[in-house]
Amino acid sequence: MIADRSQNYISPEEYLKLEELSPIKHEYIQGEIYAMAGASDAHVTLGVNLVSLLRNHVRGSGCRVYMSDMKARIESKNIYYYPDVMVTCDERDKAFPSFKRYPCLIIEVLSDGTEGFDRGDKFADYQELETLQEYVLISQKRQRVECFRRNAEGLWVLQSYTQGSEIYLASVDFRASMDAIYEDVVFAGNDAEIEN
């Protein structure tokens, strides 16, 4: 994420209007906007794989799957983020065409430039979403998925998955093999694709 700071506070309403016309995406954090960087082949492939698998799974359930062009609104923190993948099953989200306020699942694909932010402040901000049940971090360096799941006491519990595992996302009752998630992903430094 590259800072695009201005001296003047930008209201959420101004941000939404500017974002509709902007050729590049920006995240909005408490009056400041930050330009989004481009993504690697592995990052995009992982996002497409996840969206495809999740969309096929939730078809007909009333849940909606969104890619990185849909914003998540964290109203209590005055923030708009662009998650890599987001699922909402809440009817109230139909009222918001350019953002969603009630996701149950958010997935971020980690990159060198965003990993610390995704694990730290962004995760803390996402925890403000009362409907969020799972926050998932996907490595593009190796087959590794970390799922932070909110338990009955409201605590976030980590479940890690590695090569050969089947992941389970309770928020949408979804199961998939790591091979399916990482299909066609070429890891940095590797000349060969993962065998599937």
C-alpha cells in the first residue's frame, strides 16, 4: 500500500464519489486515502481460485462472494478496505451497491508489502465488524492458510492449514483441498507449477 496523503481531511462521502471516478483503487482510513498497489500472478491466481470455489459453493444460498473490487465498510472506525475476497450472507448488504457492511468471511492474500498490515492493524480493524466470523490469510510463498475464527466467547482462534490439508471455513460451511486453492500458482523463485 502506498501512502497518498493529503493535507485536507476527506469525508467518507467525498471518498466514495472520488473512488467512482478514479482509475486506481484507494483504501480510506479515517479521512486519508491510500493508493492500492498492483498484484502478482500468484496473488491474482489465488484470488480467482478462491472466488471460483466459494461462488460455486454458495450458489443459491443467498450469500454473495466479492473479489477485490468491492469495499468493506467499517463504520465504527471510519474505514473502507478492499479485501481480496469477501462473503456476505446478510440481506442488509443488498442496500449498499459500492461497499458491504456485514461480511461473515474476509480473505486477504499476503504479500511482502502488506503482510504486517494485514496481520496487525487491518485485522484489528476488521474485528470491529460484528458479523465477521472468519478472517483468512493466504500465503503466496508456500501452501499455507491461516484462519482466524471468532468463537462463542468472541475470541479469535487460529487454525492453520498446510500442504496436503483440507481447509474448512465454518462461516459458509466450505471445504476445499489446499491443491484446489493453490491450483496453477507458481511460487516466487520456482520455475515449475505446483503439481495438482
